[in-house]
Amino acid sequence: MRHSILIFILYCVVLHSPRILAQQTHIELDLQTTVQLANDSSLSAFRAKNSYMASHWEYRSFKADRLPSLSLYLTPVSYNRDYTRRYDSEQNIDIYRRQQSLYSYGNLAAQQNLDITGGTFFIDSELGYIRNLGEQTYSQFSSVPIRVGYRQDLIGYNPFKWEKRIAPVKYEKAQKELIHQLEQTAETATGYFFDLAMAQAEYELAVENLASSDTLYRIGEQKHKIASIGQADLLTLKLDRVNAQNSLQNAEINLKRTMFALAAYLNLEKDTRITLKLPGYPREVIITEEEALMLAKENNPQYLDSEQQILQSEQTVERAKIESWFNAGLSASVGFNQVAESFREAYRNPLQQDIVSLTLSIPLVDWGVRKGRYNMAKSNLNITRLTAQENEIRLEEDVIMTVGDFTIQQHLIRSAEEAMELAKLAYEQTRERFIIGKADINSLTLSTNRRQEAQRNYISALKNYWQSYFKIRKLTLFDFEKRTPIADTFNWSITGK
């Protein structure tokens, strides 16, 4: 019986105390730690880093294509048994003959692509073996000990030249785009940080207001008994207490929502309980429009993106222009070869092998297809240039407006902080005067509202300041505190580079 009672008590404790089963993780964050966590752990930062790594390996592949390559091509075994058409010279007719053969082939080739000409220089060596298995069985080896050659389009599109111009621009843009995205992550994390800071401050103020409203209502009841205040003022105090209760519930809901949003963005556990430490008054940073515009033109990846788009459009124009003409290609090689019935004989006394071929491709009638492609490519190039100009104008406007907002916010923070302190002091004095009967309920309500508004304005000013600061860093990729480009001090090891 005693054992059953203990089990029942334990069940009730567990049922009514869920925190015993799942305790929340508590973490205290300041703004710098929040930004660091966002750049290390958020999904947006993870996506930016992987996007950069894809570009990094693409550029590594481009560099590797400019180095000599060594390739081995093999056909280890090829067996054929079929009927094939053959010419019978005695009867002067074509007849089908049964054929069985075993074939093997290997080629070892080293080649080097040339960016300037668009051609390919190569050195290779070949070995082939064939054995007929029909009525007359015989074997042969064919060897090319060494062959040196060159392949070149005489009048044709040279992709190597354009890759050499575009690839470095594309890779530099990817590097700056990574830093740009991480600064965007910092700006977004700052927004979540101050949303939670606002909710946290309003919750704490709501708790304080509820306690104060309850105290004032109890004091009001005592004053009403001695006819110090009227029934209307007492009802107003009671209404303030009810509103304070409702405000506390709404503040608690908003606190949970903003806390979950920040935890989700930082990729923390969903039930993590976060306590924030507001940053102090930031030191003054002087940024001029001229300096910000100059740094944006030097560092912002949008300018490199425009350059890349224009280069790719010019590449398309040249390709369409060249392909509208006739094409000519040259292939030449010099080497040695030999054929023998044994492997050793196939490499003895090789004969010189000279191969030269010229190819032509001449469009005779295409109903204006090539000309249409060329004109379309030129029109797209003009559109790309105009789009680049429009994007640059919008970027300059964004830089100018952000610098202006940042300068204004630096002045607003100081006045907002002073207003918050004054509102808090005025509320405390008004509350004390109301308790001793020297202030009415309207003055108390007004001072309470002013205190709440001043707190919101201060946190909003901090939020706007830091978001403007990170936005300027994002637009210019420049650290104005260290006075150096962010790329110069960027930790590339976080990308696994």
C-alpha cells in the first residue's frame, strides 16, 4: 500500500512538472556573439559558404585546364563475330563474308591548351593489336612510338581566350559575394536580436507595471475608503491593473515568438531560453558619402557581376559573329609508325608518319539564321550594359541613403538614451506623488506611457544604428573601425578553403 502511494505521488510530480523531463538550455548573448553565431551556424551562412566553395572549385578546374594533361585511352578487348560486306575481285561483285576478330587498343597522350590561339598541342603514343579468328588466322601489331601534333581552328571561336578573361572576374566576385552574404547575415541577425531585445524589455516592463498597478490599486482602495479619491479614479486604477495583466500575457507571447525566431536563425535548439545583453552606446564612426561610394565601387560584388555579365555578352557576340562566317580548321602531326606480326617487330625500324588535314565549313543557305543570332547577341549586349548602369545607380542611391541614416542614428541614440532616463525618473516621481496624494491618475497614466515609449524609442534607435552599420559594411565590404577592407582580415579557413 505504501509503495502504491509513493508511485502515485511520483506520477503527480512528474505530470505537473514537465521541466523535470525536459530542461531548457539557457544562453546569454550580446550583439557581437549573436553575429558570430549567425556567421558560424546559421543556414544562410552555410548556404553562402557552400555557394562560394562551388565557385572555388570551378576556378580550380579552370586553372587545372591551363596545365598540361596526361590521359590514357584504352580498349582492352573488342571481339567481333558477324557477316560483313566484301568485294570479290574475281567475280566483280559484293558478297557477305563471315568475320571473327579480336581487337585491343591503347593511347597515352599529353596535351596543352593554348589560350592565345585556342589550339591544342599534343604528344602521344599508340599501340594496337588485331587477331583474325576466321579461316585464315593471323595477328598484327600497329605502333606509333611517338607523335607530335597541333590542332587549331584557323577561323573560329576561341573559348580559351574568353575563359581566361571571365574566370578571374567570376572568382573574385564569388569571394566578395561570400563576404557580402555574411554581412547580410549579420544585418539580419541584428534585426532578430533587437526584436527579441524589444520583446524582452517590454516583458520586463509589463511585469513591473503589473506589480505597480496592483500596488496602486490596493492603495487606491484604501484612499477610496477615506474618500481621498473618487469611484471613477478607483475604477481607472482597477482598469489599469486589468490592462497590465493583458499586456503581460501579450508580452509573454511576443517574447516566446521572437526568442524562437532568433534561436531558429542561429540554428540553436528550439527550446533554448535566450537572455540578451544590450550593447552600450557605440563610439562615433565618421563615414562620408564620398568615401562610402568610392569603397563600394572598389569592393561591392555587384560591380564585378556587371563586368562579368558584360564580358559574357561580348563573348556571345564574338561567337555569333565568327560562326556567321565560314570555318576552317588545321590539324597537323609528325611521328613514326610501324606494323608487324610481333610486338617486338612493331617497334623496330618505324617509318615516318606525316598527317596534315584542312577542314572547311561554308554556310551556303541558312535563311538568315546566323545573321539573326549575331544581331540578337548585339541587342542583348546593349541591354546588359544598360542594366549594369541602372544597377550601379540604384546601388549608389542605396549607399547614400544608408550613410545618411547611419549618421542620423548616431545622434538619435544619445537623445533617446537621455529621454529614457528622464522618462523613468519622471515616472518614479509621479508614482511617489500619486501615493502621497499630490498627483492625479491622469498624470500617472501619462508618465507610464511616456516611459514605455521612451524605452521603445531607445531600443529602436540602437537597432537602426547597428543595422545601418552592418548594411554599410555589406555595401562597401569595409571595416570602418579597423579602417581596412574586410577581405584583408577575413578568415578563409571557415570555408574549408
